[in-house]
Amino acid sequence: MRRILIIDDELAKPANAELFAQCHGIKGFRFEFADGPEQARRLLADEPRPCLVLLDICFDNHIGGERYGIEILSQLRLEWPSLPVVMMSGQRDPEILIQSWDRGACGYVIKQIGCDSFSDELEEKVTRFARYEPTDLILGSSPAIQQLRQRIAVLAEYDIPVLIEGESGTGKELVAKELHRRSPRAKKQYVAVNCGSIPDSLVEAELFGTRKGAFNDAIDRMGKIEAADRGVLFLDEVAELKPPAQASLLRFLDRGEFYRIGDTQIRKADVRIVAATHCDLRSMVAEGAFRGDLYYRLNGFPLTTPALRDRPEDIPLLAHHFLEIQRDKRHKPIAGFSSEAMGILQGFGWDGNVRDLMYAVERAFILTNDGLISADTIRTVLPKKSGSSSRVKSPSEGFCMRTHLCREAWQLIRQVYLEERTHGEHGLKKRTASRLGLNPVNGFGRKLLEIRKECPDLGAEIDSVFGFDGTESEEHIG
């Protein structure tokens, strides 16, 4: 059963932990509790690592007190940058929300033990951020990645050829490795061949092997197909195969038999073929550039790896994962990314997909000495634009971290305001501001104006809730 770690000095007490588990039991997960960072480190060291951390913001029994959870979050980001962390708080404070995002939190929930709304929100966050296993090669929680992961889990059990299509840099080989890792062949060989990197005259020798004397310098040598017997053979860039190699590969797929080059002995191999390409093989078949019969044999089941620009919600997890790799490699105390820097990463087009993101994070890490990677650093390391898809989108066009923060802040403000309105209109906005931790004089109005500026589409909803048209002064709004 997969683990969820809750770091909370109150919930770590046995009675409270039992109450939490009873009220908010979510199937498929085991809740574990830590009262602070030291106990949390011990639990995080156990394998398999927890797939999600729920971290309280307020620790009454610690000198850090009211916002000690923010400090713990920074420590977690330093040691486990790719670990999803959702913050919990008994207060509805947009400023704490923004601080949490700045330090790498992926979500925020209002802690109300035993409350149905808390259970629903908690389950939503767990469903969204804890779907992947810590051992998964395919990282992300977007719908496209969830669907891809589900199909991999199903296909892994069926011994049929799989054709993986997708743009360069989208992780096609990771999909092939995941198919192998989850399959009954997992304990046997996984052999990869890049068909585009082998000279045309040597492709068949590489695949099927050679007999000594078959040509100059030829020796008795096993080919990749024979090496992958009872395992998986991954044919990357399969569209690069020329017609003679296509014919030989088709003959092997039909019969399970082959000859080493220059040999007359028939050999057999039990191999599952997984092929990949960034080309449109169907169009190549129509143009006569690729054999139709081979295409249909390879395409036992098609999988498509989504482009990174189509799943920007996965970029924070991927960026922190690559950051963790750099931290282990270069040993610098880089805690994460500023919210503006992450917004830029999520708004970029990424023609080179995940591979380009990985290189950008590496370059940004090298240019940063400590603390958070800044927006200016990210702008410096973005890859050269090769087309319209690579431009940085404006907040209104794409997923922007700052916009996302303001939308969450608006939901908190709206909820508190409507709750306070049930207690009467007198002093309503000041009471709301007080509960939110905002300046009762003008902090409430300033926060609404900030949200309106960042998310213009929320203007009508703000007007309908608060009953003004946006022309009032900050003092009047507050």
C-alpha cells in the first residue's frame, strides 16, 4: 500500500492520528504521522518513499510557531525536491498560500478534522498529486500522463508489439522501459537499438549478428535480437530503417526465426518488440517510404507520448525532479524556483519537450549559487526559439503560476466572505479581512484589486459577490 506522510505536531498524537484516519480514510493509501522534521526524515528514508506529504503550517509546540511549516517545507525541498507537498492550515491566509507556492508546495488545504468539505478537498489533492508511484519512470499528474500510465499498466501484461509515437524529447524510451519493468519479462534483458544511429550497411548485422568471415573483419557475434531473447527489444527511430532491413525484420516478426549474417543456421528468439518514432509512419506507408505490412505488425497497440506544452501542470514536478538530480550531482543548496520563475517555465512552448526542460534546469542550477532559482536566470537559460510554440505565453494564454495562486486566493476569500455574511452585514468586510490575516483598513481591497489585475476574467464574479463595479477606492472596498 502506498504511503502518505503527514507532518503535524498535533495529528502525530495517537488519539488524533486515529481520528484523522477514521474521518478521512482514502482507499489505497496508508497514513503515517511525524511530529516534526527529524521524525519525518526517518520516515522518508524508508522505501518505498511516501508518494505525498501533507504538511501543517502551524506548530504550536515549536519555537518557530505560527509558520514553522514554511521552514520545514524549505528543508524538504532541499532534500527531496521532487516530492509532492500539500500544505495544511487552520487559517485562510492568501499570503501564506503564496509563500507556500514560492517554496515549492503543490497544493494547500484548510484543515478541519471531521469536516466533509475537508475530506473532499483532501481526497482531491491526494488523487491529483499522489497518483504516480515513487518508482514510476513516467512522472506527472496531468490527465494525459495518467491515461498513458494506465495504458502502460494494462499493456505490460500482454505480450504484443507496441508502437510509441511522439515528438522528440517526450520520453518514448522511458515508456518502453516502463513497459519492460512492469511486464512478466522484467527479469530478462531490455535491449535498446537506435536505428537512426547505425550505418545502413550495418543495421542487419547489428540486429541479427554475424558469422566469422561473412565480410571483412566480421567475427562470430550475437545480434541485438538474440541478446534480447525472452526479454524486450526497443527499436528507437524505427522509421529510419531502409527497405532491406525492413524486410528482414518483418520476416523475424512473422516467424520468430532469423539467420546471422553469413550463416545458414536458423536461430530462434522469443522477443517482445517495442518500437518508437517521431515520424508519421502512416503517412510514410502511404508515400511508399515504409512497408505497410511491417507497420501493422509493429503497431500491435499504439501509444502516444504527449508534448510538454500540452501538460504544463506537470512542469513543477519535472523541474523539481531535475533539480534534485543536479543537487545530488553538484552539491549546491538550491531550494527550488521562485513562483515567477516557475510561471515562465510553465508558459514556455518547449519545442524540445522534457529533454529541453532538463537542460534548462541544469543550466539554471549552474548559474544559481543558493536559495531559489530566479525568473531572470530562467529567462537566460531558455532554449532558442525555433517556432511560434516556443514563445513565453502571457498569463492570459497559458498556465501561469502567479495566476494559479491568485485564483486559489480568490477561492479562499470568497469562501470566508460568504461564511461571515451569514452572521450579518455590519463590519462584514473587516471581519473577513481579520480572518484572512489582512490589514482591516485596506488590505482586503488591495488583495481584490491584485486578483482582478492578474485574473481579469474573475472581475464579474468578484462584482457579483461583493456588489461593486470595481470603480470604488481601495478604502471603500476594504
